Amino acid sequence: MLRGKIPDQRDWDLEGLEDRGSQFYATQLVKIAKHYGFEGYLMNFEVKVDMVPELLTWLTFLREELHREIPGAELMWYDSVKHDGNLSW
């Protein structure tokens, strides 16, 4: 739990981070939301995305973790990224 402050990096469980990839960051977002009583997140990407399948996997993981830890939480995604990773407004 963050208890109102960002912990020193030495307090984070970084073992195996390369294997877990960006799941670490999704987990931290869930902890922040839970601690501060957020109802979820709105993700907005306004850049070209080179790894669309990985982004979708990450968003799915984040949504599942939010729902597991915060019943009724929402994850909304608003962006201009097409399925090929290019932008279109």
C-alpha cells in the first residue's frame, strides 16, 4: 500500500520484473486506485504504437486486476490508434 507517498524503489518487489514485463506497472496502478478510492482509469494514447497486441494484453491484464481488487471498477480506453498501430484522427 502506498500510504500517501510513493515508496522508495528499494521497497518494490522487482525480482523477476523482466519475466513479468509491464504487469508490474499495471499492478502499481491498481494499488494506487485502491488506496485513493479511484473507480478506475481512462487510458488515452495519442502516439503511434509499435506493439499493439502487447498493449491490448496489458490493458486486459490491468482491467482484470482492477476488477479483482475493486469490484465495479472501470477501465476506459480512448485513443486514435488503429489496429495497425498508426494514428488516425
